[in-house]
Amino acid sequence: MVASTVHTDSESDGERSPPPSPVSPLAPLSHKSPSGLAVPQRVGNFELIAHHQLEVPPYIQIAKYRSTKSGLKVIWADCPGTICHFWTTLVTEVFSSNGTPHTKEHLTFTASKHWPFSGVLDALSNRVLSQGVNAWTDIDKTTYTFECASAEGMLKIVPVYLDHILFPLMTPEIFKTEIYHVDGTGHEGGVVFSEMQGNEGSEGSVLDLGLRRVLYTRDNAYRSETGGQLDALRKLTLENIKDFHGQMYVPQNMTVVVTGESIDPAQLLRTLGETEEAIAEAGLAKGPRPPGWIRPFVESRTARSDPVLVRDIVKKVEYADSDESVGVVYLAWIGPSVDDLVTCAALDHLLGYLFEGSDSPVCKKFIEIPNQKFSGCDTNRDVRDPNILSVCLSAVPVSSIDATAGEILDFLGQLCHVPIDMHRIQVGFKQTRLQLLDTLEGSSSSYVFDSVKQDIIYGAEDGSTLKDVFNDLEVLERLAKFREKDWKRLLEQWLVDAHAVTLVAVPSAELAKEQAAETATRVAANRQRLGPSGLARLAADLVSAKAANDHPAPKSLVGSFSVPDYTKIALPTVETARSNGVAAGKESFPGPLQRKINRDVDLPFFVQFDHYDSSFVTVSVHLYGPPVELFSLWNSCFFAMPVKRFDGRVLPFQEAYRQLTDLAIEIEAVVESEGVRVAIRVPTKDYEEAVGWLADSLFGMQFDKDRLTTLIHSALQTLPDEKQDAASITGEVIGSLIFSAGSVYHPLNLLTRVDAFPKLLGRLKSDAKGLIRDLEKLQETMLDPRAMRMHVSGDVMSLPNPTSPWARYFKRLQPFPEKQLAHLLRSRDLLTDLGQNPARKAVFYTIPSSESTYLVTRCACPDWSATDYQGLSVAAAALGTANGLLWNAVRGNGLAYGAGMGLNVEAGLFGFNIFRSPDAFAAFEAARDLVDNIVSGKVKITEADVDAAKSSLAYSKIASMNTLASVASASFEEVIFGRPPHFVQRSLEKMKAVTLKDVLDAIELHIVKLFDPKSSILAVSTNEEKRAELVANFRKAGYEVEERRF
């Protein structure tokens, strides 16, 4: 595409008014914030333009600055936790689909003007207790991210990162490997091309782009595919990307967001002064409003080209899928202006009331019935100006899909003439408030960034609107005053009377075949057009490009970024206690919490308590027992059946669900280890009621034929989508090979469920009573108290009687001697022969709709207690770090979008993954050759590589303990997985002692097994065009390949 198609607005270049003055002197904080730090009004060129403090715990303060010299904006928030977070967002507006925002994002990470070494950003960031840098491109912005367990490390990386963002080295050689090329065999490649090849034509892509092409004209940038369409990527030039970069990557269009209680705002701003100097040196420091600057989406032609619907639009679209039984219906409406925060929030609540939860009107009418119309519905509000409201109905039977949207719209119209359930509306407000408090406890940094994203694009330049994006509670108070007529007016205005866009997406097996044929035809045409000499030239060019891109940073530079001592980082702590009796065991828990537990009644079963300051408490029980083929169905019955309460009342499903969701902010039944964790999270004051509901959900579940019919139909309707998920199929295949019938992961596996659920439906029709009896037997087996483990976490110290509710509601459990407390099996105890000794087996699934190939290999690995476990962990990290050895061998050569290694210690397997590859065997060979060359000494792993790997691993361990809730979970996981107390802290200490020799030994002893058919198993999902070549290559490599299709 020519450069003129990228952001070509041409408003007046006249002088703009000067920026407003900074905020008036700061008022004292109403509460102590997490950091307790003072917010300066000015540091260097940065002036404070907004300051706000949240009025609920943890009382985070947020400050916004703007440089008077360059216009660069900075938002700081002192969110609690050991992890510091960094985001830099640029508003990126384009009027074409050649992917310039996405491709520029990728070119950011190679090298930069002041750091002109390949992979230097990742090499340095991996040394400061981080797992490297990342980014994503949305329709209207590109965001660069970084997380770090060290404030000092964060501040050292920020100038390096910003230099890469603003001043990247964009060369033809980097373009060739990272964006697009044709290789010596005629196949297309490149990291971005591989990524978009896996995306284009998918169900999600077809719906998203299809809707935007209906809503927006060519004068609105929201019409564009910023990731890049394949045809446009083939024509894209490096100059297109440079032109886009010159227009959008300017400091006045850039906002840096940093959160973390250990980050001093004054120090952060002084650090950014280094970037300010580079900006000025490049001639880009032209103030907040340079002459001719047009603010994207706010002052551009997008802002003058609002979407307009003058009639309802219904459009049928196709996506590639070999299973044509179910499709998707997508409904969308034009919503209110982005600055109408109250109406936007009201519509969020209205959509939730209408569509979300089993007790919502739409779900009760269309889903929670024996012959459901679709299996699920999701709502969304895209924050644009104006907002776009949407509802996605999934797994809609194709036989009735054309009528489904009309039925939904008619039903919404009918709801205007029946009473609104105002109780449910008010409960929704309560839940939203509680969920906000819960998010601020556990994910406050994400909350801050998610809130400021809107302000970055649409907020006032003087900072005056920053506080508005944090006024959630004030908006809730206003909504609480809405009466029934107000909600009906909203329903009529925005959903019933407004014109709607309906996309009916149907799967097409023929389209899948056409895509495969088109790829094969294109490769053949390339080969014919280029001929042997042309192909040889392309192969040589690619080799030259890879060589030119390989100019790593000097070891002295990398070594100057010293790795912080991660063993000295203070992790959050909780206080642990256990009920007296079988739970006490050999461990002692001296402290006020244990004394509190001792004063209450003893319990004849295992309960652990973990206390931390919180507004909430979570009660849960882990259930273990030998699974049967009904396990998957039984697991889906939690919180989905009628319930017999403790007092003998039997509540119909809808009433039970309503009461429970009125009470709890979260309910879940999830598989964990070789069992199921059933959990209820509530405000602390509702603790006793939560324990009662947990007991009744276990002992009082009433298996009902109609509800079972609904669950089985829902499972059957989701299977087609699961069978087309090429990325997940490989994991399912491996699981089917390694887990025995005694593992919960056998009945849960997709390949098992594909056969099991049609049979379950048949049995339900022919022998419903027998099926229910078998479910009741399974339920009884899973409620063996000897294998149950209960957990209470949260504000336990404020509970008047922590154990008494358990004694009351769980008295149906029979006491047992301590010696009968069951040993909990782990997944590695329940493997098949092939899982214990992986060798030779390779399973290939052909997924006609997939444009890319996904591959996984697995070999055996040691347990966490083995002497070589830490060495293997560090070795995997040393190979797999971003821009590390494995990255450069595979992704750096354009052979796949990504590749990685990791340990699944619980399953006893070590793995290597390739995803979105145009040539999976070449990627596999590249990784194998790398490992072989390390073993032979041709490729060297250095002490610096080991240090970076330890730093990266330390970050992941510290991040897993970033919140008090996660520390409490880790404390109980030590029980479930049989780990010693303080497992993470001990692991950090052991990892510090790992040497370079340990790493090399682990590679030679373990990692080489991944690529040897005598010691590994393999799974591949690919398309028809790639299948035969891949099968032949892996058979030649020594694998016994089995080809499968659904």
C-alpha cells in the first residue's frame, strides 16, 4: 500500500493554544496509600496535570504528568504488590489493512538507534527479574508491556525499552525474517505472516472484521485490519512501515503507565529524562501540541465519520470448518458516546441482566432448557466513539440458525412489556461493587491500566477527565436510583428500537478445502515463476538476512545489568493454621490464628485456614476419588442442579442458582491435580452461610433429567468448535496418550468426550434413572471424607467461630482415625505405559480449517525433589527466553510464530512446543540441531545465559506470590501436591545454586530426549496441504506416525 493511505488527514497546520497550567497545590490524601510516597508537582520537564486517590482499599493514588518539552505523558499508580508493571501505549490510526501497526510492533524488539544490537532489549530485561518484554496491537492502539520484580530493574530497562519503541532499527533483513518472505521451497514465511495466517479466515476474525466492514466507511479507521490481511502483507514494504512510524510514533501520541508501590514517581520521571534527551536530539520535542498535529480518532476524519445504521442489516458469512453442524450469531448495535459514562455503565448492567448467568431472561428462555437454542452467549461493549454493543450466541445449530437472531430480537421487544426484576438489578450492583473491591485486592495494576486506556485515546489533554474513569462507585450510586421505567427506556432506546447488525456465521467444509488448495496453488505458482535458480537465490537471501540480523550485544554490556538477589525479595506472607484432629499432623503452627482455631470446636476432617487482611473469605473443598466415564458430566453438574438445603427444602435449579449468586462473588468447580476443587468466595460477614451452601452443593445436589439433558446438549454443541481448535488439539492428543483411565484427565479429554457424550445422550433417553443412579454412586465415592481437603482463606481472624460452621454443616461426614487420612495421588502416579516411557508414537490430526501447524513433543522429566530438577528448569529457561537461543533458531529464522519449552512436573513430562508454523518439521529440526550443537560444544551457553534464565524463572515464582490471595493458595497447594512448606521460597534458594555445568548436564541428559524418537512422543495438528509432507518427514525421522481425523 502507498504511504498516503496511512493517516492522511490534512487539517490546518496553524499554531495550537498552549497547554494548560498544571494542577493546583495538592490536597492532603484522605487515606494512606500503599506506597505512602509524595507526588511531586514537577520533575524536570514533567508537570503534574492530574492527581486522584481511590476512596476504597487499598487507597491507590494515581498521578498523570505531561512533558512541556515533548508532550510525552506519564501515569503513575502505587498499586500494592512485589511486581512493578509498565505499559507504553501509542494511539495508532490507519486507513488500510496492510498491517503497519502490527508489523511496526514486531520490528520494535530487534534493535534500536542507541542500542544497536540484536535482541539486546530481551537480553537485558531478562536479567532484572523479568520474563522479557511483550506487546499487542489493537484496532486503535499498540501497547508495549513489561513486568519486573525489582523497582531498580524496572527503572534500568525503561530508557532502553522506550528507545526501541521510538527509534527502532528497521532494516530489509529484519523485514524479511520478521514480517514476510518466500523461502527456497516456494513457501511463504515470516513471523507476522505466520501469525496472521493462523488468524485470517477463523471464526473470530470473520465476525470481527465482518462487523466493522458493515459499520464503518473507508473514512473511519475502525474499518481497518491493523494486524494485516495476507494479501496486503504480501505487498507491504519497509517504507510503508517507516512512514507509519514517522506519523504515529511521536512523543505527544505516547503514554507511559507504570504501577507499583516500590516505584518512586520522582525517580521514574528523572529516569524518563534520558528518553526526553533522545527525543530532543531526534528533533521530536515540539511540545504537547506541535503545529499540524492531528490527534488520532479525536480530531481525525475518523471522528467525522461516525457509524450510522438506517435499517437493520442481516448478513451471512462463512468461515472454514469441516464440521458444519453449529455456527455463531453475532448481534451488534451502535451505543452511546464514549464520554457518556453513566449510560455506558447502565448498558453494561442491562446486557448482564439480559444475557449473563443461568438466571438471566435470555438464558432461561433459550439455554437452560432441554432443547436449547444455543449453548452460550457473551456480551461486550467496545470502547470507541460511539461505543459498539454486541452479543455473541455460540454453538447455534445450523438447522435453525437463520431464525435465531429474530427470535432473540423479538424476545427483547417482549421484555419491554413485562416487569423488570429489580431485585436482580440491585443484586447486580452489589456484585459489581464487591468484584471491584476484589479486583483491587488482587489485580489492582490491571484495573488501573484497563481504566486509563479510555483516557489515553479519548480523555481531555489537560488531565481533567482522568478521575472520571475511576469513578465506578459514584456511577453505581447513580444507577442504583434508576427505576424500572428507566431500565425499560434503556432497553427500548438502545436495543429494541435501535437498528441492529446481525451476522450469521456458518461453517463451510468447502471453504476449508478451498483454502488448502489455494495455499498449494500459490506454492506451486511460486516454484514455477521463480524456477530452481530463483528459489536458490531466495534461500541464499534468507540465509544472508539471518546472518545480518545476528549481531548480539557485547558481553560486557549485558553483564553491566546485574541480576538482583531474588532470595532477598520479601514475599507477602499469610498465617496458617489447621483444625485439631486429623488435619493437625506433624506440623505445628504457633501463632494467634492457631490459638483462635484451638478455642473453637475440633473437626473430624481436614481443614486448613490461611489468614490475610481482606474484605472476603473463600471456602473450598478438594474432592478425590477414582474417576469413571461419567466424571466429565458429573463435574459439570456443580451449581447446575436443584439443591436440597440443610433444612430439607429442595430448591429448583434456577432458585438455587439465584440465591447462591446473590450471596457469592465467585463460585467455581475446577479440576485441580487429580481432583475437583469446589469453591465459594463471599464477603467475610457471609462466611457461615457460604459454608452451608458449600455443604449443600456437595451433599444436596439433586440430579435432574431435564437439567442433565441441557448439560449434555450444551457439551455436544461445543464439541465442533473444540475439534477445530488446532492449537489445543495437540495437547489433547498428548493427554489421551499419557493419562490412564485412573486419571481425571482421561474422561475430561476431548478425544474421550467426543465418543462419550453422544452415548450419554442416548443413555439419558433410554435409561435416565440408571444414569442418575450411577451419578449418585460417583457422588458418594467422591465424598469420602478421608480424601477430602477443606480450605478457608481470607480474613479468618475476624471470624467469631471459624470451625463451628464446618462442624454444623458437614456433620454428615463420618469420623475416621488419623492413620486413614488418604494419600493424595498425583497425575504422575496415574500415567499409561507410554506416559511413563514415552517413545516413538506420533499422532497427526488434519484440521482442514487450520492455516498453520502446531506441534508438541514430550519426554519424561524428574520430579521437583530430584537433584537435577532445578538444573533442568534453568536449562529450559536458558533456551526458551525471549530472543534467546531457541527463539533465534526458530522464530528468528521465520520458521514459526513461537516455540517454547517447559516442565509439567505433576504429569512427569518435559515438553517442547511449536505454534503457528509454516514449516513445522524445519522448526523441529532447527531446535534439534541447536540442542545437538550445544551438547557438542559448537554452540556455547554462557554464565550470562544462566544468570538471565535464573532471573526469568525467579520472576515467574515471585509473580506467582504477588498477592496475599495467591500466597494463601500456594500454602494449600502444598497440601494438595505433597510439597514442603514454603515451597516457592525454598525453590528460589535452590535455584540460586544451579551452575553452568548443571545446565549443560540437564541438556545432555534430558532435553536431547525431546527430539529423539526413542525417548519422546509427538502430536501435530496441521492442514491438508501440509499433512503428507510432514508425515513423510517425521516417519523418516523415526517416529511411528498415526494419522487421524475427526
